[in-house]
Amino acid sequence: MFDYNERTYIMGILNVTPDSFSDGGKFNSVDEALKHAIKMVEEGADIIDLGGESTRPGHSYVDADEELRRVIPVIKRLKEELDTPISVDTYKAKVADESLKLGVEMINDVWGLRKDKDMASVIAKHNAHVCIMHNQDDTEYDKDIMESIKEFLLESINIAIEAGIDKNKIVLDPGIGFGKTYEQNLEVLKRLGELKTLGYPILLGTSRKSVIGNTLDLPAQERVEGTIATTVLGIRDGVDIVRVHDVEKNLRAAKMADAIYRR
């Protein structure tokens, strides 16, 4: 889908949820979701990441049918109006299957193919791309955190390949803000380059997250500069996709970083 040697790609976040930490409830209607997606594409988004269930700490669980009710109408409109690839942020195989039937190109699984045993086979059946994210229920690690993350991701890669997912369609995400304390998030961000040893493209999702809010003591909507800092440092360390709310500003920063680091 992308030539990762060429430049950094921008994934624009589109939440159709009432309770996402930064923009919950803003794009619940199909028309508002489409309007925001078009705006992000005009600002330079290379892919739209659509989410129907918030995964913020303390979020309310949403069953597959409700998640489908939220995302399917939006997918249909996006496919009618845009040529931009769509990713669906879900860990449920049923949601992934119905979304992929409509032409969605990627599944972004925050549980790294572990939460639903059918997820990997569904993605393989549709010959789709997948973003595999590191996650866990607590913040306890029995070994070095980066070694633990790499071990988790390698196990998920094996699940993907054994299910028949094309290894060239796998992207990895270290899972900033998931199963990690503030200090652990900073440690992972400092050592992002170590993930490149796994040999897969890396997606970084830090946009407006608490690691930025806790550092700068700012609410979610005022964390764009902190996000940009992580975007640039991530690109320096080999990140290939950045998942962001503020597309235009992060794209400008990414272009500058690419000019320096991807020459």
C-alpha cells in the first residue's frame, strides 16, 4: 500500500464514539464523520483510521453489533466519497470481517491479534493489511520493557503469518499509552529505534495522549506541539507511519524530518 522507504505516512484519526478521550462525540453522525475525513485528506492524510469503540483507560466496552452500527454507515460513505485507504481500529473479528467486505484496506488491532482468536484468519481471508499493537492488562514487566514488547510483537507476527497474512502487509505499533506507566511510555519513546530490528514498518500513535499531557500539564486539545515533538523524534528513530489528530501540522513536521533523516 505504501513505499516506506520514500517518506513518512500520515494516518488521520476518525473516532465515531461518544467517549474517546480527545474528540468523543464530535463526529458521531455520518455527515460529521465524512466532513472531518475529507478535511483530513485535504490536509494530507494518507490513510483514515476509523474507530467505533474508545480504547482510552476506563472506556466502556462496546459489543460487536454496536460497533458495527457505528462504523459501517461511515465506511460506506467514505468509500463513496474518497479514494483514501481506510483502516478500522478494532480487536473484534466480526467487526473486521464486515468492514473488510466493504473494501477497508487495514485492520488496526490494539490487542495484537490476541483478543479474538478469529482475527488473524479474517484478515488473511481478505488479504488485508494489519497493524499489530503491543498491549497488556497491567504495567508489570518481568524483563526489560523493550525486550518484552519485541517478544510480544514477534509472537503476534507468528500468529499472523501462520494464519496466512502476507508478511509484507504487517505493521507494528509499540502501543504508547497501553499497559505502560508514564515513565515506561517515555522509555519506549526514547528507544523506538530498537523495534527496527524486527524488520517491519513501525506505526507511532502518541497524538494528544496522557504521556504528553502529563509532561506539559495541558488538556488534550492543547497537546499538538508535544505530539509534533514525538512525531519528529519518531521519524529520526525509523517510524514509518504516525497516527495523529492534527494532520496538517504533523505532516509539515514530518516533511521537515524526512528531509533530514530520509535523504
